[in-house]
Amino acid sequence: MRGDVAAMSAVVTRRAVLGAPWRAHGGSMAWLIAGGIALAALNLRTAVTSVGTVLDQVSAGLGLSAAMTGLLTTLPVMSFALFGALTPAMSRRMGEHRLLLGAIVLLAAGQAVRSLVDSAVPFMAASAVALAGGAVGNVVIPALIKRHFPRRAGAMTTVYSTALAAGTMVAAAATVPVQQAAGGNWHVALGVWAALAAVAAIPWLALRRGEPERRDTPARAGADGLLRSRLAWAVAGYFGSQSIIAYVMFGWLPLLLRDNGYTAGQAGLVLAVFTGLGIPVSMAVPALASRLSGQRPLVIAFAALYAVGFAGLLTGQALWAWSILVAVGGGTFPLALAMLAMRTRTAAGTAALSAFGQSAGYLIAGAGPITFGLLHQVSGGWALPFGLLFAALAVQVVTGWYAAADRTLEDETSSAPTGRRHDHVSRGVRDLVVGRGRRSAEKARRARAADGGSAARPRLARPAGRRGGRHRSASR
């Protein structure tokens, strides 16, 4: 008997270590993970928005050509697409905790190095390193949320998206004041964000030492399964179309305001409000989305806000009011992040959908600002380039309508790609099927036995003495 108890205790202990180790510490580990996610999210966009505000000084200081400057502005989108696609494979090798720690280290190192160099090539290389860290974090954090907070995914996505929006705004707003305080030195203005990334590494260093990493990572979702999944493509289309609109507005809204009589200061204030609204919107949307079985009402509501806002901006009147409508319509971004967890049942499925949706989405979005600028240059006005935004909005409605329905990636991928054996829903279905199969086989054996068939003879049970002897041995 003591042997059975010992075996059962070993199983429970193993599940505690591999499944939810933070529970053994009264929830302290969960709080540490939540804080680590928030700190990491604060840093995912600092390498992007800090450069944009001092781009003129950086270009002049490094002697960047127009082509190199254009490459620097498109490097974030391309890095997010490339390195995001590689993240699931790295996650299976390293584990999600160690991988996110490595991503934060890349963010810190890349931003520190580029703040110290005075030539173009090292600056671009260091920027690529920092952006690679941000790309990995984009993909691995939704998977961490799904794994550690499966019943609180909406709340934790709110924490994640809010911290992401806050970090984006703070880096954009504070870089220039830091530069001015440093006597116009842009090196210092960019270097301070490496220090913030170093702080974000602390919780994950503690987790790496105090919590054993999961070694039973579920099987990955195969690329073929994702390519065949309409849901995966719908999520990618929704993510990409909302990214096109966001990047276009961030890049071109100030010029639109200036063309309609706003001063540089006024345009900057409107842009600050535009980006700042992302924080309360990011706080509200994931929690609201998690209360709905399907998110189609939100998809339509945000699309309507975009449509009205775009039409209002084309009038040239009360542009600040229409800008606010478009900013609230930007709730599509936290909604897209929330869908990554809502449309999957396992952490591995979330990682696969996150990598595919974000990588394909950013590839789609990369051409948006450039195409918008070309259309503006060709037409000399805003009506033709805004046609691109309305086209992106149409794609957003179609893909969002499908992606927002109550379905999961695992239901559409036929090759069991995401480790169903580790999922409680799939395990329940499997046990139900296996149980029915055993009962059917037992009925068949009984029927054959009634007919006198020797093949139906049931398997002899192990002698009680042997079983008892084994238990007595274990008890000793």
C-alpha cells in the first residue's frame, strides 16, 4: 500500500513541477511571471519608436543616405516578420522562459551597442539585433500567457497590450527630452532604453534559477497545417490589415495635419494624444473580448470607427476629432493579440498561430506606408492614398469576421500539430473515444463467448498471490 502511495505522490509531484510550479509557492511565482511579462512588454517597441523621434539627427550623425534611412524605417517590420517566424523552433529548443530572457538580452545589447557607434553599418547591425529581440518577444509572450494563465488569458492580455502601448508611447515621448537634457546627444537618448531592458531581465533571471523549465514541450503545429488553415490566414490578414493602418497613421498623420494648417506643435500634440489613447483602449479591449464567445461585434465596431474617421480626415475639418475616432479604432491591435489566445487551446498552438499571424501580417504591413507615400506623391493629394486605407479596412472586415468566430486552430489542423495529448479538452475527447472502444470490444468478446468461440476467451488475470507479493515487496 505504501508503494502505491509513493507512486501516486511521485506523479503529483511531477505534475506540480511540470505543469504549474508557481502554485506551490502560494501564487508568488504567478505574480513574478505576470510582472516579468509586463516589464518585457514595456520594452518590445522602444527600439522602434525611440529612433523615429530623433531620426534626422541620427541620419546626419551617421551620414546615412536616403536609401539607408529608408531601410532603417522598414527594418522593424521586416525583423518582426523574419525573426517572429523562427521563434517557435527556438522555443522548442530553449524553452519559453529562457527564450524570452534571451530576447530581452538582445534588446538590451542591441540598443546599448548602437548608442555607442558612429558609423552606419554597425548601427544598422545593432538595430537588427535589438529588433530581433522584440520580434521574439512578440511571439513568445502570448504563448506564455496561454500556458501560465489559461483561465485568465483575457486579463493577462490586457496587461500585455497595455504595457506594450505604454512602452511605445513613453519611448516616443521621452527620447527627445532626454536628448535635450544630454546637450543634444542622441547617443545618450537611445542608450537609456538599454537600461530599461536590463531591468526587465531581472524577473526572468529569477525564474530561470528558481523554476525548472518544461521539457515536455508539445509537438509543434506543422507549417503545412497552418498553411491549410483558413483561421491562420484570417488571423494573419486581420493582423496585417490593422498593421497597415497603424503604421500609415503613425507615419503620415502629422503631415496630413500640417497640410491642413496645423503647426508642428499642434500636429505633435494630436499625435501624442493619438498614441496615448492606445493605453486605455488596450486596457479595455482584451477584457471585453474575453467575455464574448465570438468577437464579431468588436470587429464591426472598430471598422465603423475607422471608416467614419477616415472620411472625416478627408474633409480637412476638425481633424483632431476624427483622429481620436481613428485612435479608438486602433483597438484592432489589442483585439488581434487577444485572438491569438482565444483561437487556440494550447500554449504550443498559441505560439504557432502567433508566429504565423504576426510574421505574415508584418510582411503584408511592410508595403503599406511606402505604397501610401507613393500614392500621395503621384496624386498630390490625400484621396487616392486613403483609398489604400479603405481597401485595407475591407480586408480587415472580411478576415476579422472569420477570425472572430468561436473556433480554434486545433480544430482546423488535421495533423494534430499542437500536442493535443497535453490539452484537457482533447484529452477528454480521447478518453471518451477510448472508453467507448473498450466497451465495444468487451461486448464483442462476451458475444463470442456466449457462442462458445474459443477466440473470445478473456485474458487471464494475474494471480492474486503475485500481485500481493509485489505489493508486499514494495511495502518493504
